[in-house]
Amino acid sequence: MIDLHSHTVFSDGALIVSELARRAEAAGLRAIGITDHGDFALLDHVIPRVVRAAEGLNRYLSVRVIPGIEITHVPPPLIAEAVRAARSLGARLVVVHGETVAEPVAPGTNRAAIEAGCDVLAHPGLLTSEDAALARERGVLLEITGRAGHSLTNGLVARAAQQAGAGMVVDSDTHAPGDLMDLARARTVVLGAGLTEEDFSAMRKNAERIAGLC
């Protein structure tokens, strides 16, 4: 299992980076993305510290720690600038907090994130067919999420992605130890969204490519 979406005490998670990485290793994950919530007030504080932690952890753990960020509630006109800034600071994985139905995310966030070329659009909510098609064109992966609330629209996201031919990944959006997903749980989330074993295999390959493990 490769999980591209998790949180630590740098945002609203329960664990420091080292403990989350160790718990991911113990759970049998091959790679985990550390993608704390960030905006322009936090990017230059969080990303370099996660990069530094990942450099050390990756020398000694079997799980690969991928330093990243989840750009969150940034106004849509500023998302492209935030994506560029995150990459310049060393983020190897840029997730954007999509228009989940569980939060008042600004309309237009999904489109702005895709146009900005983020790696993963997290929990995109009521994703439109037009945005799904643009995600396919731009190579942005659409997330099927294991997190309560955000997962309410997994079925809609899955259908839109399939119809458009867009790539998908399955992530836990971990905030606490019990949120970590093993392969069996991830499979359940995918099948529960109306997808197939073949889709699950493709999603795992997408995650491998982003993690640099393919």
C-alpha cells in the first residue's frame, strides 16, 4: 500500500513525522506522503522541516517518506502560485484540498488545482465531468478517500473519473493512528466506490509512479 495523503502535528494530525512514518512501516506500507495542510503562512515553515525529517527517515526505514503539502482553502486565483512555491521549497508531492462536501471550500478550487498541475486533487466532492476531463489532460490524479465525510462523494468521483478516463488513487487522509489503511482496507474503499479490482490495480500503479517506486 502507498498512501499519498496524511497529516502530522504540523497541521491537524495527532503524530509527529517520525511516529507516523514508523506506524506506516509497521502497518506494511511501502510509502507515505506527509501532506500537512498549508497556505502561504505555512509553506516555508512546514515543507523544509518535513524534507529534513524525510531525508533522515529514508535512510533507516523500509517505508519511503515523501515530503509534501496539502494546499488547503487557498483562494482559487492563488492556487497556482502556491503549487509553484511548494515545489520550490522541496515538496515532492503537492496535493490540493478539493471541494469536499464536508467543508465550505471555495467554488472553483477543483478547476484551479487541476490547472495548476498538482499531483493529487484530494476529495473533490461533486466533481464535474469537465473538471474530470481536464484532470485527464493535465495528468492530475483524483482521490478516492477513506476519510469519513469526504468519502460521501467517492461514488460520484469514481464515475466522473471513469467516464473521462482520468487517473485515480486511493488514500487514507490519515490524521490519527487508527486512520492508516492497509491494502485490504484500501481495497474495500475502492470496491465500495463502485470500482473494480482492475481499477484498484491501476490506482496502485498510479501511486507507485508518484512515489517513484515503479
